[in-house]
Amino acid sequence: MTIASDANSLSVTVANLLPYLRRYARALTGSQKSGDAYAAATLEALLTDRSVFEMGLDHKVALFRTFHTIWNSSGAPIDDTEEGIAKRAQSHMAKLTTNTREALLLNTVEDFSADDIALIMEISTEEANSLIDIAHREMEDSITGRIMVIEDEAIIAMDIQDIIADMGHAVTGVARTHSEATALAGAERPDLILSDIQLADGSSGIDAVNDILKAAGDIPVIFITAFPERLLTGERPEPAFVITKPYSEEQVRSAVSQAMFFSSTETLHA
């Protein structure tokens, strides 16, 4: 295989993994703008130095390791131009133990093992496990609030409600359609929306959420979908939090904890 074909093959591999890197970067920063900027910087770095892919690492691990090299070297600076949830996210992040959110997201959202996280963050496996444990405690103990669920499958809706309730949050209700969702949000403004994409009547969870946000203002949203790459295209405003079906309890708990942590205001209670 020629050098040119090797480079082309690597480009295809990175392109296929990019939606997941962007998802991680957005969840880490709490912002589409900042997250995409870090993902773009990662790609730029790979244009000049691809040696990380010659270390024998899994390709996804190698890509995320490159991202973390940039993330650490920049010191994860706060973007003063951010507003709303993104601005509050940066403020809350400063209160957490160093590197805990990174380890938690890598583990629960991107499904990396502690060994993989150690390679990505260039730490020991023991330290990776410790950071994940600390993050769970800091996130889940920090805040509770009201969560609205948009989900048309009864069993999944019940499962999500159980997870949310076990975390100490209140469920404002479950909506199965676009009209039910807007009515429910109008009756009681939630602190967080957790939404499926395809709803019972063929309507779109994305459209329902957009209509709710137009009326209710800045509310964090977690989308659950079997095809996250369809949401993370870079062609329109996108959510910072995306959970892939089939999901795990840990993924839901992690996303909910972080979204609530980001959006905490005086309307929420510790």
C-alpha cells in the first residue's frame, strides 16, 4: 500500500470517528461552538503529525489522545464570548476536581475502558478509575431539578423515569408526541429535557424541543438516538448531550448529572 493510500485510509477512519469526537468535545465544554473548535484543532494537528496512529493504539483511542494533547496544552480556557448555558458550564467546571469530567465522559458516554482512558489522558489505569469515581460523586451530589421526558416507547420511558427518580430528580411528566410535549412543557417548565428523536405519531422530537425552547427559553436538552451521527453533522445548532441507543444506565446518569450541573441556577436546589 502506498503512502497516499495509507493517508486516504486514515482520513476515512478519522472522518467516521469525527461525530463521536465532536459529541465528546461538546459535552466536555457544554457548548457546540467551543466543542467544535477543539475538534477542528484536533484535525488540524493531525494534518501535520499523524504519529499517534503509529503507536499501535485503537484508532478511536489515538484520535481522542490527540484531542487531549490539545485540550491540556490550552489549559481548557474559558471563552468569554459564551452566553447562557455555555457560560454557566465553564463557571461550574472550574469547581470540579481536575480531569474528573474528562474521565467520566470518556467512560460513560464514549464507552472507553479505564485502560483506554489511561492511554488517552496519559495517566495510570488506577488514576483513571479514581477520577471516574470522584466525578460520579461530585456530579450527582451537586444538584437536583425537574426533568421532562419525551419518549413514545412505554418501557423505555419507565426505565428513564426510574433512573431519574433514583438520582433524586423530579419527573414533570412523559410526552409521546409533539403536541403532548409542548403542552407538558407549557404546564410546568422543566430544568432539563430528555428527548427521543422519532415520536409515536411520526412527529419529530427535535421539532418538539425547538418549539419548547422558543417558548420557554434556555433549557438544556439530552437527545437519545440510535444514529448520533445524523444529529452531529455540523450543519445546524446541535445538542451538547447525545446518548446512543441502546443506552446504559450509566450513560443516562452521566448525561443527566452533567446537563443539570451545567444549567444550575437559583431555580434549582442542591
